Amino acid sequence: MKNEFDGQTFKNKIGTAVLPPFLSITMDPTRKNVAGAEVNGFYKFDDEGVAAQKLMW
């Protein structure tokens, strides 16, 4: 964020852990449903034609 009035919560956290080690984040645009509920963000290919893939942090 370039403007000082924009969200700055993680401004000084670049390159550092912000979650405890027992938590992880998974972004999987290839999944339409999770636990029987439809989720937002599903796609097979992005705007540049690259196939969607699962990412884990």
C-alpha cells in the first residue's frame, strides 16, 4: 500500500511469519466445493491461460 491511509497491518511483516506454525493456508482454485458447500474463486485457467493449481503456505 502506497498511501499512509490504506491498510498497513502487515507492512512491516514482509518475509516474516504471521501465523502460528500449527496453521497453514491453502489456495486451491481447482476446487468447486468444500465440505459440500460451493465456494467462490473456482477456475480452470487464469486470464493468461495458465492452468490453475493448488498453492500451500
